[in-house]
Amino acid sequence: MAAARFLFHTLTRNGVRGSRTLSRSISSSIEAVKEESVAAAQEETVVEYVEDDLKSRIFRLRLPKRSVTNVLEKWVGEGRAIPLSDLRSISRDLRRSRRFKHALEVSNLYPLSIRSGFVP
């Protein structure tokens, strides 16, 4: 507590004598924080695009009105296979996250995936 009080008094005394230097140091530190946050945000966007698997595409559909079938058709249209085990695990994870409509859509594709060639 005493250290904080000492620091406060030192800052206020220096602020009265050299208010320009105090404002410069504060503004430069704010700019440094802004630059760091921009760099961190850019790194996060790069990480988002690196991880592109079927499960992450389906879980990005937040609204129940969005169809999982469209995502699966696009995935197959890109020439990628969908193993039946992946469909089962995605459906289970959707049920655990209480996204029952999407889980039902995925589980309804089990028989279709075997007949139509979704599965390798």
C-alpha cells in the first residue's frame, strides 16, 4: 500500500513539473498496446484459416436455419471424402452441444452416404 502511495505521489509530482513528458509516455504506451493487439488479431485470423476440417465448418454454422447438408455437399464437391466414423463423431458432438437439428441432419445422412459415395 505504501509503495502504491509513493508511486502515485511521484507520478503526480512529475506530472505537474513535466506534464508533456507524462502525456507522451502514456500516449506512446497506448500506441504500443494498439500495435500489439493488431498484430495478435492478425495472427488469430491466420490460425482460423489454417484449421479447415469438416467438423470446424459444421460447428461454424451457429444458426439452426443453416443447413449442414450444404456444407457436406460443398466438402464432397471439393473432392474430399467423408468417412462414416467422422459423421458419427460430428453428430455426437453436435448432440452434446445441444444442436439437435444439425445432429439430426448429419445422422440422416448415414444411409445416403453409403449409397451415394460420401464415404471413401
